[in-house]
Amino acid sequence: MNYLWLFAVSGGAAFLGIALAFGMIKQDGRRSVAAIAGAFVVAIGALGLGIYVQKAPTAPLRASDREGSQNRLPAAATTEKDLPGK
């Protein structure tokens, strides 16, 4: 279902972008071509940055085990005795 929203939003944005580009070219062709080319460069740069961030390693996650040793590490989960007024 998330992909449906992705296609709906990106399709709408593409449609609006094409309509805007068509209007810009019709109004002032020579100047608008440079603006549209600049917008494509920015879009490709944003896409590259997004892919880089998506592939970057994340912080390590220590999974819980049978003994619950993750609770003995610093910054462990709050217990009942740690709450104020208890």
C-alpha cells in the first residue's frame, strides 16, 4: 500500500513539473531551458544524496538475549524502582 502512495505522489509531482516546464518554455524559451536544466541537476544531486544516506551504515543494535544482558548495559531500560515516587 505504501508503494501506491509513492506512485500517486510522484506521479502528481511529475505531472505538475511537466505542466510548469511547458508553461515556462512557452513564455520564455531560452531562459527557461537553463532554469529547467538547473532543476534537473538539483534533482539528480538530491537523488544521489538520498541514495548515499540510504546506504550509509546505521548505529549498531544489540539484540536481547535469554539472560536479558542488554538491561545491564549503560542506558538500560527504566525499571519500576527508577521511577520517581516509588
